[in-house]
Amino acid sequence: MRLAQTAEACFVPDPNTTLIKMRQLGEELAKTIASRVGVDSGSDVKQVDLLRDLDYTLRLDKQVKDAFHALRKLGNPATHDITSSSHRDALKALQVGHALSAWFHIQFGGDKAKGFKLEPFAKPQDPSEKVRQLEQALQELQKQTKTAEDRLSRAEQQQKIEAQKAAAEKQRAEQMASESQVWEQIATEHEAKLAQFRAKMDAANIEYFKFFTGLEKQQQAEQIRRVEKSTLHLSEAETRILIDEQLIEAGWEADSVNLRYSKGARPIANANRAIAEWPTDSGPADYVLFMGLTPVAVVEAKKSAKNVYDDIGQAKRYAKGLLEQGAFTLETNYGEFKVPLTFATNGRPYLKQLEKESGIWFLDVRDNSNRRKVLKGWYTPQEIKTYLRQTPQQAEAELDEMAFDYNLKLRDYQVNAIKAVESSIKQGKNTALIAMATGTGKTKTAIAMVYRLLKSERFRRILFLVDRSAYKPPAISAKCAWKTSTLLPTRLR
């Protein structure tokens, strides 16, 4: 509690201290959880290792893990040098920490958590917001300058913005200085109390492991079962923080607070950008993915509790009504759509038991026979570039025309088996089973199938698993089971 209070108090005068305190908050939450479920969390255990051990014991929801790791990563590079991005990252840490603390209280608060209702996050005033906006405007001017005439015009704009930025930086420094005295007093008091708390925690952990009773083990098992089924309750703004990080990891420029249309963000050549709040006939799209000056996808992002399966429909409306706004020229339409791909997500990992409330749902709108499907991760720009070379329908037409005249010399039953699997793929089925007796050429059949699917570019990557064990149980040697999910690429299917 004190860590969170200090983090909030430090936000304006010293955002880097906020980042450090929020990172410490994540560490203390993890240690407290470890003490409740019997996981070692001594002072020599690193946070990343502790989170791995907790996940092994509790099977933490991916959003919970992502929140812990977000606090860890945001706090890692914090130094005493103040930059405009420090307040932005500190605000992210406060939002994620707010959601994670509420989750912790609900799961481990006992009677105190009964009837608990999470209050919306109260966003503090960011003294760097104006500075950051001006920095973003300068970056956009530099990236968008093309001709000599442009350079002259934009140079004048740049001088004006730089003057505004200097004034904003002075105002920020004055605001931070005015609150620094209060912050220093709070920080001094807090450090002393935090040291006492940590000493008590370490002593309590030692005693806990010494006197861990049968009743406590039973309570621990019940606690683990409750945590396994829990997840974070994120607002749309908090969800977008996690989605931004996921898109960045996949190779996109993403920042839903600053890289947005209303703040001057535009597609630029040789850059892969996820621009937020792009205008459409149906209202602003949450994100539009641009590869250079070409829009390739629309993303609908919802808060974590929302049904995302049906939100593909909203993404389709945005894909129909995308507006150029003088920033690019649409050279290709896809029937009634201006963008070929659509996504919907709430930031939660896919769970079969919560199929429509989790995962990244995807629909290729280039052909109305395509079906929406769930993905385990975001497509990278290169993956989308490869995927868009042709439609699945074109690849399947190539499979129909492709002969079997290669050196493998397949038997008729092997050819028929391959054709049956290809037929099931065309019908949109997710699994297929080929039953073949020992010695009938299962491996040869698999090789031919893989070759055809790759050559036609129906799939880009195929995972082919082979049993390398010398011992083969009768049930395994009698037949070979194929699942299209093992034949399809990890992301693009």
C-alpha cells in the first residue's frame, strides 16, 4: 500500500521513482503470493525466476503474467534522468499496477475482499504531456518531409514547435520542482518503513516453511485452484497498454496514447505503424495497421471483459468506411472493403472454455467464404506481407491443378489420403485424421502433403512431428493421427 502511495506521490516530481516503486510493488506482491502458496521467495531469488515458479505452481492467467512483467520491464531502465517518456511510462505502470493490485486483493484479501468493487483508475495530470505532444509533432514533421518546398515549409513549423517545446519544458520543470520537497519527505519516511517490512517478510517466509501444517497445505491447494481460474479486470485504456506492448513485440510501431491520428500521426514510407483512432465513416478505428503508406488491417480493441468474437463485425464496418484523409491513396479495394484484414481482441490469451471472450480473432475479408479464426499472437509485418501475396482460395486452386508427378512415386491410397486432407482444409475444418497401418508409407505421405501445401503457398510453415523413440506402443504404430493445427504455421494458418 505504501509503495503504491509513494509511487503516486512521486509521479509529478520524479516519474522514475514512480517506475522504481511500481516495480518494487510487483516484487512485493509476488513475494506475498509466494508465501501464501509455498513457493521460495528469498532475497536471492530474482523477480523473473519467482514469476516463473509462481506460474508453474498457479498456472497464472497470461494477462496477470503480462502485468507482472510489464511492471518489471517498465521499472528496469528507470534512472535519474528525466525525459518526456518517463511520465508516460510511469502512468502506464500506475494503470497496470492499479489493476494488478485489485486482482491481488480479490484473490488473497480473504474477508476484506468480500463485496470489493474496483474503482476506475484516477488518472493524474501528466506534466510531460504537452512536451511529448510537441516532440511527436517534430518527429512527424521530420519523417514526412519529402521535397525542398516541403522542407522549407516544415522548417518554419519546426522552429515554432521547438519554441513551444522549450516553454513547455520550462513549465514542466517548475511544476516538478514545486512538488519535489513534499516528495523527498515522503520518500525518506517510506524507505525506512519498507526496510522494516521486508525484514518482517523474510522472517515470516522462513517461519512459514518451517511450520507448514497439513491444514495450511489444504488451504494452499484451495488458494491455488482459485487463482488458476482468475484474471485481471482491465478497462479499455489498461487493455490497450498490453495490446501496445504485444504489437511492439510483433514488429509494429505502437503507442495508442501518442501515435494516434488526432495527434498528427500518419503513415510514412518504410515504416510499419499501428496508428490509433484513425477516422472512418463509422467512427474512429481503434488501430489501423499500415505497412508504409498502405493500410493492411483494422483492429478493434475492447476491455478484457468484452466478447471479442462478435467485435469482428465492428472491425468490418471500419474496414468498409476507412477514410484516406489525404495521408495515402487506396489503390486496391476488396469488394466493399478498403482494407483486406480485420482483427478483434481484448488482450486476453485464447482459452477454449472462454472461446468468444478471449484470443485475437482474425478475418480475411478478401473473400466472403473466409471464416473468422482465433490466433495465439499478432502477425508480424513480414508475415502479413507474405500472407497477402495470394488468397487461400488461389492456393487451393493451385492444389487442385498440381499433379502428383514427383519422385516419391506415391501409391493410389496415399494420393487419396492427401486429397482427402486438402479437401477438409478447403471446407474450413481444423482437424483431419489419416489412419494407416505399419509399413504403408506414413512418412512418405506426410512429406508429399507438406511439399504440396508449401509449394502452393497455402501455408508458410508446417510443423512435422516424428516419434524418435525406439519403442512404439501398438496404438501408435497402428495408425498415424494428423491434426491440421500441427500442419499449419504457428501464426498464419
